[in-house]
Amino acid sequence: QVQLAESGGGVVQAGGSLRLSCAASGRTFNSYVMGWFRQAPGKEREFVAAINRSGDTINYADSVKGRFTISRDNAKNTGFLQMNSLKPEDTAVYYCAAKQFWWFQDYKYWGQGTQVTVSS
């Protein structure tokens, strides 16, 4: 089992940047695929990005491609989501998540979320 804790959220103006962190504890972080998801009020949770165990395979949602960068530092048991050129529609609670294998459909482990608010 792994425990996840997001941090780094806040309020920024449109066009600004934030870097979210996902600190993992428990089982070694490099045992898991890491994903980022977000959920805005009244909307379903949506996929943002995912990165495999070694960090050499990455997927992004079309809505964030070119603006967001997912990365991980396995030595520090931490994942990151660098968010640039933020838009008001990026406003959401952002969650990090983990699953054991890339081909698993569902993420088993989730953090508590961190709020990102982008003002116009």
C-alpha cells in the first residue's frame, strides 16, 4: 500500500504557473504508476496526466498538452505536475493517484487533493 499527499495548490491569475507535488509513503514509490486527475465543482473527475514507473512513458489529456508537465523523482518518493499558462478552466481540485501497472484501468490509491484556482 502507498499513501499519497498532494501539495502546492493555490490561487493564481490566468497565465500563471503552479507546481504541484505528490509525496508518497509506504511502499516504494517506484513500484507505482502515478497519475494526476482533477475535478471541478459539478463535473466528473477527469484524467490529466500519467507517468510510468521509470518516467520514460507519459500521457497527457489533450486539454493540458503543451502546458502541463508530469515528472517524478523516485529517489525522493515524489511526483510533480508543473502547470504553466494556466486558464480559468483549469480550476479544480487536483488529485494524485497510483496504480501498480500501466495496463491497469483503475487507480487504487488516491491523495486527498489540493485546490487550484485560476482567476481571470
